Amino acid sequence: MQRIAVTTVIFSLLLCAATATAQEVGMASFYHDYFNGKRTASGELYDSKKLTAAHKTLPIGTMIKVTNLANARSVIVRVNDRGPYVQGRILDLSRAGAEQLGYIPAGSAKVSYEVINTPVIEIKDTTRITPIIVEPMYVITEVDTTIKMLYGVKLGSFDDPKVAFTLSKDLKSKYKTVAYVQNVKMAKGNFYRIYVGNFATQEEADKLQVVMKKLYPECRVVKYEGMK
């Protein structure tokens, strides 16, 4: 009898960098320092010093050239995570990537990107391979009440922790104040509340609420107590 050998099948999807294969224009933000050391969708840990990025659909491992349209500065980063999930955002860059593009102080920038190459996908022993799906995991902590916290604005609640943290980062940048995410554990899962601001008086919190009500009509002023 002739022995049937198990073959190794290699699908090469490598595209050379001679010409751009795709381009998109939109807003880019960058990861909050909270995510440093947290697991990404690729399975690796996020490192703020590495040139990486999150994109909703590009294959994990794709190399892209990102250009800040305001100053023409460019950087090449590797896609290793999924997101961002805020309307109008097309990329979340690592802090190192955002620093090279010069938009750390602003919090976000209008950018374009070009695909440099897509990864080589290698599948071995296809008769035995078992697909492993790695999902991003985020450790959410409750609002830190060890610091003095009095009044703030409760924005709302979300089912997705990444959406909550991404939105809180944007709010912190937009309103130039602190933002918190609280993990609320329920019988059938968790949801995540967003709070913005930390004020000594309710009157100060009321001023922020007036501004935020235009976009978030359900927001309300709260007193930080019993959060733990």
C-alpha cells in the first residue's frame, strides 16, 4: 500500500510595496495608556513603544503607511488589533505611532493610509489543523475612589468595553477633563458606565452637562459615592 503523506499547504498573500494597494482617509486616534500590556486581537500584548495600529477589517499583520494630512508626516505601522469603534475613526495607532505623526496633543488627526503589504498566511498539516480564535480581552476596573471624587456627568452605559474605553478617551480629549469607565456586573454579563469630569461643586458639573447634552441628551450630573 502506498502511504498517503500529509502535505503542507502554503497560501501566499504577500503583496509588494512598490505601489499602494488600498487607501482610506479619515480620523485616527491613539491608544490610552491604560491598554499598555493588554492583549490585542492578534493575541500579542499591546506595547505603546511599538509601531502598531488597530483597524476594523484589514488582515492582522498588514503593514500600512499612515500620513498625517495636516503636516505630511508619515509612519509605517503593523495592524495587530481591531477597532476603533467610534464613528468617523478609521485607525487607532499606538502612542509611538501617534508621536511620529505629531498629534498626541490634539488626541486625533485626519490621516490617510496606504497598504504596503498583507501578511503571508501559512497553513500547515491542513488535515489536522484546528482554528484558534483569539479575541481581545480588556480588564476593566471600577472608578477609583481612592482619589477625591465629588461630582461628574454620567454619560450612559455600553455592552462593549472597548467602545466604552475608546469613547471615554475621546471625551477626555474633547472636554479636557478626566473620564472614567465603571464595570457593572450583572447576572447575565457586564455593562460599562462612562463618567466624565471630577468637580468640587455640582454647579461646575452642571456647566459640563449643558455642553454635553447637545450630543448626549440623556446625560445627568451625579455625585461620586458608593462606586466600590
